[in-house]
Amino acid sequence: MTDWIGILKEQTITGDQMGREVPKMLANPDISEVQVKTLFSELEKQADFAEKLRQALEKFGHDFPVIKAAERLEERYADLAASVAEKLKAMRK
């Protein structure tokens, strides 16, 4: 049986870390467009995984607080991806 709660906990720790690291990366004046594109792609993958995780938690009938935590994780990755997209847009001007 898959430990969905364990996966959520691990992903939340990673999401917290990314929430701290991504702004630092984007603030680095030496970051390249390729690096920003790669970061965006990876964050999109994480957001997609978080969405699938939330769906699995819902499917298996986990409690509302667990589902809410998965939704927050999904939103965090989407927000981070959006901030990276803004940086990429600014770099292309």
C-alpha cells in the first residue's frame, strides 16, 4: 500500500525548501535564461505531481485537513512557477 501521507510530508518539506530557494535563484543577476526555463519546467512537473497526489488522497478518502495540505502544496508550486515565468518574461524584454 502506498504511503500517501508520507509522500505528502516529503513533498511539503521539498516545497518549503523550494519556496526559500527559488526567490534566491531568481534574484541572482548571473542566472541565465536557460536556467530559468529549466527551473520553470521542473516547477511545472512538481505542480503536476502535487495535483495528482491531491487527487489520489481524495480518491482514497483522506480527511479534509490532509486534502487541504495537498492543495496548499499544489498552489505553492503553481505560484513558484508563475514567479519564474515572470522572470523569464522580463529577461526576454
